[in-house]
Amino acid sequence: MIFSILIWGSITLSEQYLSYKEFNIKVINQPTDYTCSVINPPTVSVKLKGQGWQLLSLILGNKSDYFVSADNDSGNIRLDPFNEINENTWIGSRFNVVEITPKIVSFYVEKIKYKKLKVEPDTNLTFSDGYGLASQIKIFPDSIVVAGPHNILDKKSSIKTNLVSLSSLDTKIKIIADIEDIQGIRTEINKVELTFDVQRIVEKSFSNIKVVITDIPDDRDIVLIPNTIECSLRGGINILGKITPEQISASVKYSDIVYDTLGSIQPKVNILENTQLVFIKPSRLNYVIKKFDK
């Protein structure tokens, strides 16, 4: 029975069939230091006739490009993709091309521009309970040189990585991420290293932070009541553990006191990078203004 099925299948696949397959258009034979920008449309549909097993091999294979030639020309080019069959050696004598749609494709060939773009990570992260990013994701290198057409690069200031999805993170991790593939753009490198500084996220309080008044005129003195505050910061355990009260400062501007209408002022707390201010206590300070006689 199995042998009969194999014989039947072999005979069936040896017969002639028609099949459609969609291909991405790829422009070849461009002048040196030139590249192709907009391709309209970006794909063509090719109707092929051939033996069943050959069509099946094509459909299941990874062939995805249909080549069209710029013939070392530049500027706006329009052509009939049917006339480009000879550029696609994979067709050979195996297939007969019955039809290609659309009948006209257009593309623009222009001189290559080089530009340095900032790399931005595209991520989808989840963390174990109580954990999170203690600092910004570190990217190495953080920028790369790309080459491509003006009309694309003039609109871009950054380039993304492919999406990186990580779950249940609870420790520092480094991974290699691919740079996104943008049609018409070449990159000097196609991978970057991403470092995720994952730590347990905690809170820590700091007391006796002295509040300084800035820009006081020579004939004025301000008494704050009280003149110290307590604050709480949130951040990674390894970061908060190294912070001392002396690294945190608080201040108020004399001009803010002058224009105050409430009788109390809110101090500004300067905290360290990669920390978040949770609260300050007290949140507002009373004050007394003294004027000296000249």
C-alpha cells in the first residue's frame, strides 16, 4: 500500500501544474556607491508553470527575492518585471513564467549617504517579584554607522534592535541583540551587546539632610523651620547601599520665597542617578525673612 502511494505521488508530482508565488523585489546592478530607496510596489506575484515536485520545492524553499536590474543607471527607474526574467537564474529551464503582476515597478537609485545613528533597544521585559532594572539598559556600541539613501536616513536619528523578550528576570544579564533590518540600509555591524542591570528594588531613608537657601541678597537672612529634612529613595539594592546622606542635597531659591503666597516653601531635593524620590518629610518648610539695616 505504501509503495503504491509513493508511486502515485511520484507520477502526480511529475505532471505540469500552475502556481503563484510572491517575491520581494531586489534591485541589482546599481552604480558604485549608489543604492536603491523606495521600491513601488515592494513585491511581485509570479505565475509559474512546471512539474509538481519542482513547484513544491520552490514553494517550500527559502527563495524570496525577484531580481530587477538598474543597468548601472540612477534616478527614477520604471520597468516591466517580466523583462527581468533573465536576471533570475533560479528560473532557468525548470519553470515557464506565465505572468508577473504588477506590469510596472518603479524604484529610485541615489548616491549612498553615511550617518551615525543611536541604537535603541526594543524590549519586552518582565521581572520576578521585587526585582527591576536598577539602571538604564547599557548598549555596546551605543551608536553605529549606517549607509543608505538620503530620503530614508534624513528622517532617522536612531535605529532599533530586534525585539528582545525576557521574563522572570532576577539577576544581571548580558545578551547579544540583532539590529533591525531596514530595506535599503546597510549597517557596519548587525549586532550589539545589551546589559540589563537587574537588582532587587528597595527603599532607603536618609535623615538630617540640610536645606540650603540660594541667591540670598546681602541684606537678607532666611530662617527655615525646620532647616533639615528626611527623604526616602527607591532603587536597586546595590546602588542604594552605597549612597550616604552627604551625597543628597536639598535647596530652596530665595526668589521662590519672595513670590510665595502660602507661607511655606517646598524644598528641591537633588538625588543621584538611577534613584527615585519616594517622599520628603516635611514636604513644606516654614520660613522667617530677616532684613539687615545698612
